[in-house]
Amino acid sequence: MMITRDNLNHVRFENEDARLLILDVVSHTSACLYYYDTDREITVFMALKIRERAYKADEQDSVYSLSLAEASRPPFRKPSRRAVLRNDGYLAGCLFPAMQACSSAAAT
């Protein structure tokens, strides 16, 4: 089913924040969200990613469509927890030197 304002009560959400984020997407963007699996729960992380991508697509006048069909395959990956702040103020495992410069400046 395509998620609309009228059928949000048929979709499982992690909490009210996730529901409100998806309500914002279906109310204010042209995104098409499809929900097939009743066992799938939309988390706040997923809702934030969906909202971010839907608004970005609208800004670029492109189409954003997402199918939440399989509960076993999440549509988004959570960020890695490898980037950990070391004792000297640098981010361990950081891929971006600019982030290391910012972290060392903040530590001083």
C-alpha cells in the first residue's frame, strides 16, 4: 500500500516521533512510500533518512520512491561506530581529515 495521511494508522512506527516525520513527508513532499510488510517497524533513524532524501529530491525536482517490502533487509544502513574520539582529541578511524582537524581544535 502507498503510505498517505489517511492510512498512517496501518503502519507500525517505533514511536510518535517516527510517525510525525513520515506524516511530514507524505504531507509536504511528492515522495511515494510503499509499505507491504506488517512486521516492519519504521524507526526514527529510517524516518529521518526518508525525510532527508524526500526533501532533497523535491529541491532537485526529482522523484523519490521507497519500498519498505522486506523486514529482513533494511533500506538504510546505520553509521559505523568505528569513529571513536581518542584521548588526544582525534577521531580514530575517521575517513575525513577535516573532521580530525575539527575534533583536535575542539579538544584544545
